[in-house]
Amino acid sequence: MAEIAEQQVKVKMDKVIFSYKGNPASEMIDFIFEMCVIKLDLIEDNLTIRKRVIYVLLELLQNILKHQEVCPTCYELPFKFYLKKTSEGYRILTENHVLQKNVKQLKKTIDGYVAMDTSDLNKNYRKILSNGNFNMNGGAGLGLIDIVRKTSGNLSYEFIPEGKESSLFVLNVNILAQ
Amino acid sequence: MKNFTLVGNQKLPTIYLNFQTGEMEFSGKSIPENAEFLFQPVLEWMDEYLKSPSEITIFVIKLEYFNTSSSKYLVEVFRKFENLFKSGGKVSIQWYYEQEDEDMQESGEDFRDILKVPVELIVY
């Protein structure tokens, strides 16, 4: 009971820096990123943390742009986002639709990276960085591993089914202030 | 051959490539969604430059931040100089990072680890 109360107090103390619900159009993603950077410049004095939040934010937002999938039958808005300042650092939440057929692989990829220690993460990151391959949509294949590396695996996710063809991918990423 | 100049903006870096002096610099932000569009002309310029390179090539990277697509193309750019270095050419890649920017430092270490040309990490 005390733990739940403590958690509720913590959540109440969270301060929303920026939030958005709607379409993840390229111009909007740029706007969200620029606004978050401006606000972070104002509130975060620690350069290490500020830059880390910016890097993670950038990869999360550009991943959404590259991998957004249309779900015409879904009621939920195609994209939700917030950046919050928490008692422990920063939290970024993204929600977007993913096709059901891609869920298994996405889970496997994230879980695989989260299970790696720092040394293996670095080794794998450098392997992908140097392999010269780009995926179909021009991505480097480094976004997720970079996010896991920069947050020390401090993230959680869930897939909420939306019928047979689609799921809502909810990703919560924490950047701890050291 | 002409020098290559690109004036940066909110998403693209300022790029200056001088074929006569061998001085090259990337600075600012490099976060384009389509990194190929940015880097393909740079890679083509490099191919021309390497046909008759300057005695010394110094590549300065002073980026505020960049996305992972850019990092992969930066590897391709730097790889162009590996053969020049192996055949005795004087090549130096200078990777600048702010004192407290641990992630930019780590990125420099990533490049140093995978490239076969010297990458010098410099705090500014």
C-alpha cells in the first residue's frame, strides 16, 4: 500500500515538458523535436543528460517516422508522445501502430538488446555500424540498439492488440540523471 | 575539381571540403531523415579527391549531434581514406566533443574502433 502511494506521489511530481497526440507527419516530428530541444536547453544544466535525452528523443521520433504503419480500422490516434521530467530523470513515451506480423520480431529485437551487457551492446552496435547495410526505408538499423545503449536498457514496452492485423506499440524509455 | 561547401541548417551540417589543402570539416547538426541525399554527393566528391589527394588530409568532425543514419554514412566517408592511409598517405580524422558529452565521446570511440585510419578524440 505504501509502495503504491509512493509511486502515485512520484507520478504526480512528473512534469510534462511536451506532449502530442495526432499524425506523425515529418513536419510535426521536426517541430516536436525542436520544441523539446529548446525546453531541455532551458531546464537541464547537465550537458551529459541533456544531450543523452536529445539523442534518444531523436532516434525514437525518427524511428516512428520510418516505421509508422497505417491502421485504418483503429480508433486510437496514430501517434502519441510525451517527454516528462521525473524525480529520477526523464521519461519519454511513444505510442504507434505496428502490424501484427512485425510484433514478434520487434519483441525479439528489443528483448535481445536489453538482455545484453554493455560490452556486448557496444560490440553489436559497432558491428552494425560498420556493416554498410541500410534497410528498405533508408534506416541504419541502429536506432533501437542505440536507445538501449544510451538508456542502459531502462525501458519497458507493451503491444496492445487492435484486432487481427495491428497492435498499439507503447514504449516507455527512461533516462536517469546520474 | 571544386571545393565542396554546404551551409548547414537545423537538420543538415555545415560541410567544407577543400581539395587543395586537404582540409575537411563537418560541423553543426546532422539529423536528416534521408541521409543518402546528404552524403551521396560527399562520397562522389571524395572519389574525385582521392584520384589526386593533397599531401595531408585532415578531417575535422565537430558535430553537436547526429542521427544513426548519418553515423553509418560517416563510416562510408571515412572508409574512403583507409586505402590512402594504408598506402602511406597522411590522413588524420579529428573527432571533437564537448567535455561532458559522454555520448559524443563514445561515438568517437566507436569510429576509432572500427576504422583503419587514425581517429583522434579532442575535447573542446
